[in-house]
Amino acid sequence: MEVGMIRTVHKLKVIILLIVVLLVCSGFQIRKSSNAASPGILSKEELRSKKMGGVAARMPDNSVKILFESLLGLKLSSYHSYNTIPETLTALQSDEIQAAWFSDVTADYLLRTREDLREIISPDPTKSRLDFGLAVKNSEEGNVLKENLNAAISMLKEDGTLERLTNEYVENAEKAETFTDTEMESGNYGKTLYIGVSGAVPPLDSLNIWNKPNGFSAAFMDEVGKKLEYSIQFVVLNNETMFSALMSGRIDALFCYGSSPITTESEIPYLMTEGYYTMQKYKILVQKEEDDK
Amino acid sequence: MLSGKGKMRNILKTHKKLFIIGGIFVVIFFVAIFMFKFLVKVGSPKYIYNYMNDTAGGLETILYQNATAGANAVKAAPVDSTKPSVFGLTEQIQADGVEVDNFKRKEEIFFQKDYIKGFTDIEGITTFRGDYFRNLSSFGITTLNEKKFDLNYWTFETGKVLKSNGVDYWSGNGWTGQPMAVKWKEETKSIMNLYDNAAAKKDLVEVIYPGMDGWVHFLDMDTGKETRDPINVGMTFKGTASIYPNGIPLLFCGSGDAQTGVYGENLSPRFYIYSLIDGSLLYESGYNDSFAPRIWHAYDSSPIIHTETDTLIYPGENGVIYTMKLNTDFDPVKGTVSVSPSDTVKFSFTGDRYSEGGVLWGSESSGVVWENYLFLGDNGGIFYCLDLNTMKMVWAQDLLEDINSTPVMEIDEAGNKYLYVGTTAKYHLNEHSIGEAGIYKLNAMTGEIVWCKPYEVHYVKGLAGGVLSTGVVGEGPIQDMVIYSVSKTPSLESGYLVALDKKTGEEVWRINISNYSWSSGVITYPANGGAYLIQGCQNGDLLLINAETGEIIHKLNFGSGIEATPALFGNKLVFGIRSEKIIGVTLK
């Protein structure tokens, strides 16, 4: 009995010691994080040796780091990807990262709707970087779908609908009225098109608080559905896995993917439609200091 | 009670089978680990043969009778066997965006020999292999007293850029990757954005080096210190740039891979024209070209500039040769330079042999010019002569395999014009992934093969063996030789450095190098006599070789592959390596 009690006490001491060590370490980390809160970054040069982040891309984190080091012309200390825009912004606020990349359309939207962010000016490219369009699987059916989508997009460009939607739900997204799938009119056709969205490129591809596509994606696909006489069903996907959902046939198209004319010989498993929005460049946002807001 | 030994014996006896089975499993485990590592290295079981077996190495030279006839002609013309139609080739010309059947250049281009072989208005190495015969790998006077490399060399850190597959990266400097080395005139220096100490330095020799890291670096050749702010282009440079040959501060460089992005986009490679006054981008072109027969766009070729007509000639790996009038406006007093390209004329050709994923169009090597002719080889094995004033092929020759080596031109005392070029084995491989690559001597006026010296080489994991380097056409003490490196022969990792007799193609000397070379050798004829070859190798060896005898005199190792071709200015040698460094070595 005595021996048993001694053993129990010994175990308890070890456990208590471990808890204390853990608490000390985590406290140290918190202290370190808050002490390490960086002063507001004002210029591109100040990004040197800083941590950068962004929404998960179709390439490893180390590759994204190399890409942005190349675009910015300086070395970063590390790069971390996040699943969603809100997660990225939280990481920026908590100083887990000191800078985050966004598409210019998303960056401009965030700068209009939030006071705590600043853009770090980076060189303008000589040509626009890409067009956002829909991605479909590179298959016989995918080719047909691509042609149909292209026809619809062309019609929407010609009759001014795309321009109107862009003005209302992109350039003035913060003032636009709600438009979700419940407002969509293209709902009564026999054929259904499953469109993958992730909310990773607001206001082009946004999700509301109920995790439903809202704004441009819904309004635009509604018009496309009407032109092609398809019912549109959105499938909300994780940004990291949306591509595999396309390849597996779970969805017919990804709503928001980047395209530029292909001049490499890598086998391309997907096809891009005509673009509906042009992205000029990536933009880098940082957190403003408290007294700067 | 049993003793320790007794106990052990007892255990062994009792569990004999268990120990035997256990031992077998341990052996199998280590064999499996070894096999796994070996297969990772080999890449595929089909290449095990290549790792275990040597090729036949050098094969019998093939000498063609009467092929030298007409080599001293003043105009190029095909013989029956070198007419382009023999190879089923169809040519396309586009002039200012319009496809035409015939073309006649208004301002005709003629490259005179004196102009080609060493530009007199600028001191230094300003294009691949120094001139447009591609045989001037060193500039100025070299003195070799001790016949060795100085152990005190400088290094400069570079970096890396993402490959278009979004996973791997290009790092440092690779093939062909030769730097420029220029001693600017003082009045030109005074208008450039040089740092104060560089601008003040008399006799500054500036290294200008677009690299695989996507930057153009500017360094003092003596010290390796930066002379001005680098240019961040963001696209990898694998090939070699050119500088305007009469000293106008313009840099012409082409990217070698697309720039991929986080949204899956791919920015097409292109060629650029940069001002060397302030580092600004003046012009870019050659991207997403629908005229190109090939999807892949890249510009490894070192471009050619005809200063008299201010014409740029830029071969692309997309299968297009671009020519354009630059309309260069340089004011050395105001310190401004601009270009406004016009009159763009493009040439391409195709044939039954070509297809995506099969025999490929396009040129990775650089061209040679003489008079109104451009001589160039392509990835599909066609080596041809193009009349730059009509943009029509004059003659063509089938060298059977991928041509990555830049041709070198020679005009002998009798006025005979020859071209030397090598191939890499890619398309005609046997069941063991072994093929034949060759070093060729061609009659430049007719396209006939004078001789071919073939080598049996390996082709493994997409890396071809054979001749990727550009040869040295000997002068002075080695005027009877041409020198080449041959890779992946006889073993997968090894190669040869060979000197061939210009008349017969037979080997004069051969060095077996344990690690092959893609880098082109630099030849120098020092003031104190002799001829010396400086050769970089894939294992990081830099060799100093007596080019008359093939004797290796000195060697340094830099720890990582020397794929890039060095440039030599006086006694200073500069080159980049794959492990993200540029290195400057002095010859003593």
C-alpha cells in the first residue's frame, strides 16, 4: 500500500512538472509573439526576412515562397498558406505573418472594406497577369462544356451584362445588395451544372456567413445558366481540394481559376474558358499599426 | 549452472532456426534499402542497364568524299542532297503580321568577316563565344606563367526561381549561361547607373550576367563586388545574352521557362531588351506567339545584332526566328537610349518529322552569321542555312539528332568555309536507351557533311548524352584541331574531352573525365606561347589543359556542377555554378 502510494505521488509530481513546463513554454511563446509584433511595414524593402502568407495555392508553400521572393526581389523568412481569406487575415492581425498576398481585386476590396490594412506598393507588370475564368476538366465532355461556357460569356460581354455585374458586385461590392442562390432565376431547367466555389477570391468568389456563394459568382452564374438553360448548383469546397473535386468529376467546373495562354509543354489536365475578369498583379497587404488606422 | 558462454550456446542451439530466419530478414531488409536507393537514383528499372554498362564510346569516323568541293564559293547554294525539299520541309514567313510567300529585305544585311570576328568598338565578351563565328571565348591578353588557377577566387551569391511545374526550381547558372564581360568606354560609363566606386574605377571590367535566378547581376570582374543595382526580371535565364556590338548600352536576353503562379497561370517566356544606362525594360516580345509551330516558348539562343542596319536576329525554341529593325536611338550626351522595333519578319519551318512530344521544332543553340547567311541547328536534327535577305532556306542537312551545340565557323586561308557542330542522342535510341551523337564538319556553302565522328552515349531520365557544349576551332599552335566535350560516355556519369583533326575527324588526343561536361571550353593562346583549354565539369571540377597535348595541368573543384560556359578577359575567368554562386578565378 505504501509503495503504491509512493508511486502514485511520484506520477503526480511528474505530471505536475510537465504541466508547469508546458505553461511556461506557451507563456514564453505568447510573450515572444507579442514582443515580436513588428512595427508597421511601409515599404517593399521592409518585407525582407519577414513571414508571408496567403490562401493555399496549387503549389507547395516553399514554391510560393520562391515565387514571391522572385516577384518582390528579396528574401522572405518563411511562407505559410491558409485555407481561407479570414484565416489569412487573422494570421496577419496576430502577427503570425507580417504580409499576405492577394489578387488585386481581392486586395482592393479588402482595402475598401477594412481600415486595418495597407498595401505595399510593388512593381507593376508590363502586361496583366491572368484572366479569371472557369476551369473544366480536359476531356471530351469538358471541351463541349468549355465551348458552351465561352459562348455564354461572349454573349454576356456583348450585351453589357458582364460589365454591369462587374460594376455592381466587384467594383462596388460593399454597397451591393445580397445575391445568393435563393435569388437566382436559373433554377428550373432539366440539366444541372455543378460549380465549385471556395470563397478564396472575394468579391469575385465570396461566401456569406452561411457559407453560401454571394454576389458576383451567384449573379454571374445565374446569367450563364439562363443563357445555356442550365440549373446551377454551387458546391462549396476547400481551396486546397477543389481541384481534385474537378478532376474526380464531383463538379463540372471551378468558378474562379486563373488562365493565361499556355506556352509550356506540361500536360494540362484542365481547360480554361474565356476570362470574365482580368487580374493585373498580385498585391501585398500588411497590417497597419494601431495609431495608423 | 551454465556459464555465460554456455548460456549463449544453449540459446543459439534452442533457437537456431529463429536466428537463421532473423538473419535472412535483416539481409533482405538491407538489400531492399539499397535497391530502393538505387532505384530512386536510377529513376526507372529500364535505366538499370545504363548504370551497370558502358557504351562503346568513340566509333569509327565517317569521311565523305568530295564534300569539300565548293567550300570556297562566295555564295551558298545547295547540292542535290541538301535541298530543303529533300527533307520535306515547308517554310513560313510572316512580315509585319502578314504571312507571305516571298520576302525581300529593303535594307539588306551583310555580315563582313572583320565585323563578325571581334567587334572593334567595344572591348570584351558581348555575345556567346565572343563573336558571331562563336569562336572567341577569351578577350585580351592572357599570361600563363605558373600555368595554374589562383586559389584565391571570389564568389558572389545568387539564388533561385520557380520552375514552370510549380514544384522544382532553377538555381544559380546553368547551360549555356555564359556571362558578358565588358570594359566600357569612360564616356559610356559616365551615363550609366554605376555605383560611385565602380564609376570611378579606371579599367573597370564589368560582368553582366543574366542567371537562372531570374536576375541580371552586374559585378566587378576583379573583385566580384556589385557595380550597380541588379535587374530583377523574375524569369529564369538559361541561355546567353548579347550586348549591342558597337558599344550602345543595350542588353538582349531571353528567358528559358515560363513563370507559373498561384492561380495556375503561366507567363510565357519572352526576350527582352534592357537599357544598360538605367536598367529599365525597353521592349519585350516573343510570348504567346501564334505563328510558332511549337507550344513551348523559350529563348536560350544568344541573339545577333547587325549594327549597320540596326537589325536584331533572335532564334527561338518555339521554332521561330525573329528579325526586326530596332530603330535604336542613343544619345550619349543626354545619356538616353531607346528602341522602337518595327519591320518584324519571322521565319519558321516544319515537316513530317515534327510533332509535340516527338521530334521537336526550335533552336536552343545560337546561330552563326556570315555575309547574308544565318547558320543554325534545330531540336529536330535539321541544320540549315537561311538567307536573311529573303528569309528562305538555302540548304539543309539532316544530322539525325537534337542539335544543342552552337555551330562554329571557320574560314581557312584558301577561303574555304566550314562549320563544326555536335548533336545529342535523343530520337534514335536502342532498347537500352543508348544512341549515337556526332561531331560534324560541314561545308558551309553547300551543307554537305565533310566528316562525322560518332560517339555512343547514354540517354537517361530525359537527360541526353552527346555534345551539348560548343566546340573550339583551334588556331595558332592547335590550328589543325577542333576540341569538343562529349557527355554520358562510356559510362552514364563520365565523358570525353576530345581533340579531332580538322581534316580527317580522327582523334588527336582524348581525355576521359570521370564527370561529363556540358560547359563549353574556353581556349586561350597566352602571350608566352601555347594553347590552353579551361574546361568546367558537372562535378564542379575546373580543368586547365594543355590543348596541344591533352594534359591536365591544374584542377580546382567548386563543389557543384559547372554547366555554364565561362568568359575569360585577360587573366580573369568568370562563370556561374548551379549552387547559386558566381565565381571569379584568376589564371596565373
